[in-house]
Amino acid sequence: MAHQVICRDAGNDCDFMVRSENQDELIEMVKMHAKETHDLMYSTDDVKGVMKSA
């Protein structure tokens, strides 16, 4: 099953969206985006909180 995260769902004014079958890969991509783009540190639980099934 694919999972996705849309940055706006996390409260950011940003069009970033990522979708992946690999949950661990998705989490790392979101954490990297949050740090590099928004200077935010997201935990795995933070990402799981905004992750949806796609």
C-alpha cells in the first residue's frame, strides 16, 4: 500500500508532496524536506501523524 504526505497537511505553506510504497523511505524524505526547506526537525512520529494511505 502506498503512503503519502502533503506538506500543507502539516500546516506549512508549501506544495511539497511525496508518495511511496516504502514507508521508511517516505519518512526519511519528509524529514529531509522539513529540515532543508523549513528548518524544522520532524520525528518519525510527527511524520506518521500526517501520513495518509494513497
